Amino acid sequence: LALNPWDVVLCISGTIISCENAIVVVVIFYTPAFRAPMFLLIGSLATADLLAGLGLILHFAFVYFIPSEAVSLLTVGLLVTSFTASVSSLLTITIDRYLSLYNALTYYSERTVTRTYIMLILTWGASICYGLLPVMGWNCLKEPSTCSIVKPLTKNHLIILSVSFFTVFAVMLQLYVQICRIVCRHAHQIAVQRHFLASSHYVTTRKGIATLAVILGTFASCWLPFAVYGLLGDYSSPALYTYVTLLPATYNSMLNPIIYAFRNQEIQKVLWAVCCGCFSSTLPFRSRSPSDV
């Protein structure tokens, strides 16, 4: 096949995604202190994005060096599984943040740990099922007219994925609106109790709203174009539009480590310790709420 520049760009994106998220996975896996539910969810997100990056690399390698329908189905299945798990992990993190504020008094209990494992099982179980569909026969290799903008996924399969994205985004939006209300109410109560100035309360509230806007804005700007085009396009749509909308979607996996992991102070301490050559897996950490992550 003639080398497609868009495939090269996706492969480079996959390489960057893999390197970033591999750092997060290694740090969380090899640090016993990172066994709290919030770190498990961040680790799930990083694992999903790591698999997505590897999937982009493998897809490029197999398309140009080992062309095969069976291998193509496997790589597409891996990409569907990993990206679905990535989006679902963002939802679980949002749910965890909301519950940490809504049920602050009972958050640090065994129920939270059990709930976290249940969310992880559901997330990866549903993602793997989505990814296995093309491999198990729900593909358009025998009927090209049923193909979506992403071959060999069928149009109906991509519609389900797009609708799932809109559902996840709607739930995340609602939860973050509730989180913003709780944070603003808490900030106002603290300001009143401690006789802070109104300007201090305004700054805290504005900072919280800005953080939530960045999180939702990044998620929407990355995935919304591809989700909309997945509903509107079909097998006859220009491949250029698919690449133009798919590339920003991969950037979400590139930005997730920055937003959810590298901003965390505990993870920053471990990374600095590794860079300084004084890494210790038993470093003490201050327990923090997921809403701070």
C-alpha cells in the first residue's frame, strides 16, 4: 500500500500516548501507597489509553507490513476496547469525584473499595464485549455497503458507540454541574465561618469552575466531532473526514495523563523522586479526596 500521511500521524500519536501512559501505569503499579480507589481508577484510565496507543501502532504496522483481514479485525477490536474503556474510565472517575463530595463522611470505607472494583469490572467487561463484536462476526467485510466510516465496523456498531459517547458525556456533564454546586456551597460556608473576604470566595469558585470547564471542554472537543460524524457518515463518505475527526479523538488519550495523573501531587512526588534517583515505594503520602485530583 502507498503510505498514507494520516496513518503516519496516527502512529506517531500512538507512540506519544503509549509513552505517557506507560509512565503513569508503572508509577501506580509499583507504588504500594497508590492503592486507594481514586488511583485505581486513574490506573484504569492510563491502562486503557496505553492500549489505545499500542493499538494505533499495531494497526499501522499490520496494515502496511502484514496485511490480513483477521489481523485487521483484531487491531480494530483492540482499538474499540481501549477507547471505550478510556471513555468509560473517565465516567467512573467523575462518579468517584461526585461521591467523594456527596458522601464525604462515608467515602473512606470498604463500601467505596467494593464500589470501585464493581465499576472497574463493568467498565472493562462492557469494553471487551464492544471490542469482540467485530472479531465474532459483526463486521462489514462480506457486505461493504453496511460499513461505517471506520472499516470493518458496521454502521450500526458505530452508531451504538456514538450514542454511548453522548450518554457518557451527558452523565458527566450532569455530575460535574452537581460537583460545581457542592464545591461552591462548601467554599461559601468556609468563607462565612472563617470571615474570609468575598473576593476569596469568588477566586475559589472561579478556579473550581475553570477546572471543570477544562475537563469537560477537553473531552467534548476531542470526541464530539468523531461521534457526530459517526452518526452522519457511512461507507461512501470521504476517508479524509474520518481522519480529521479521528485524530482529535486520539488526542484525548494524550491529554488524559496530564489532566488526571501528572497534576496529582502524590504522583508528582514519585516522578520527582525517580528523576532524582531516590525512589522509594514506601514514601508517605497524605490522603486526599478524589475531588482534588
